[in-house]
Amino acid sequence: MNAQYNFILVSRKTGDAFKIRDEIERNRLYSVEMIETAPAALGRLAKGDISCMVFNFDSFNQQKISVITNLRDMGYTFPVIIFAAFVQKEAYDIVKKMDRVIIIECPFEAKDVWGICQKIVQGAKVNQRIFRRFYTNQKAVLEKTISGEIIAGAIYNLSHGGAYMELHSGRVRRGEILKVTIQLNKISKAYNVDAQVVWTTPQGFWLGKPAIGLKFMKAGDVYRNLLDKL
């Protein structure tokens, strides 16, 4: 059976990208082409027959709004779906006013993806999927699992699967495993969790300090990741 709708997924070829592709294609009505760069995606768009554009970002901020506005300026009216682990509040406020554009936070609910695609391709209204995100300002301390180095900072964006943090000092690298202690001021308690750095930037969204995106991990995942590095 041939797919009735063709999607483009713009993303590096990561585990999350393949999971997104598999969920979209689950009912075999949709076919997904994975393309790693925006110029290559534009070249594919020129050939026509695209029903939906999907982007998979580590983070989504105001600078990336142009990927949508450029498509609209070029005359493309198909729906756009954005997967992102971290979403800048100002970017979210802009996107929620756009027609046929939806943000889905990562980690996403697998059962939601096909239903969202079905609705948005058919022109139905779809609610934004970042309601589980919590904008906050909490002190946090990072401990590098391997070296034991301590780094202080603040978390400004917290969700079920991860956090956005700006650092007061020190540096971390993408892929590093950390122990994170979050000081919950209102209840005078601390929360400890293992996490992996999924992206870094020298200038963050809130105070402009070096920032990182963290993905929370289960204990078993931490041990497997550390063993892989041996």
C-alpha cells in the first residue's frame, strides 16, 4: 500500500529522529523522508508533493522562527510540526498564534504523534503540546559523574523529561553524565536526579550566560552509558 501523504523530517539522524519517523509512519498512510540540512530540504520541496514539514530541534528559540516564516513567504501553506526538548517562552508565544504550526515537547508521548499528524494534515485544530513544561527559577548544582567536579547554576525551564539551565561557572560538554541537585525553594527541599547533557550554547535565553539542555536519565541508563565509555 502506497503512502497517501509525504512528510519531510529535518533532523540529524539521532535516536529521537528515527523514533519520530517510526511513529508518524505507524499506520502506513504517511511516508517520511529524513533530511539533515535545511538547504537539502528546500531542494526536496521544489519537487512538490509534500503534505507536512517536521523539524526535530534540541531547542527552539526566536531565531528559529524564521524556518517557519521563510516557508510561508515562499508560498508553502502545509502544516509544520516542531519537536523540541526545550522551547523558549517568547518563541512559544509567537508560534501559538501561527496557523497550522504545532510544537510537541520531547520526550513525547508516542501515542500522541500519529493522532496529531492526522488532525493537522486534515486541517483540524490541534492544541499545543508543551503544557507539561514549567518555567521556573531554581538554584541547581551539577556534579560530574566521572570527575566529581561541582558546577553551580540555575534552572529556568523544567519538564517531565529534562531541564534548561544556565551556568554560573564551569563548563560541561555534550554527552556528559551529571548528578543534578535542584533546590526547591518553596518547600525547602532538594531534588536529586541523573541527567545527560544533550546540547550546549555559549549564550542562553534568560540571562545570556552559558546554557545547557539536560535530559533526565534512569539509573540503568546511566550505568549503560558509563560502560559504553570504558
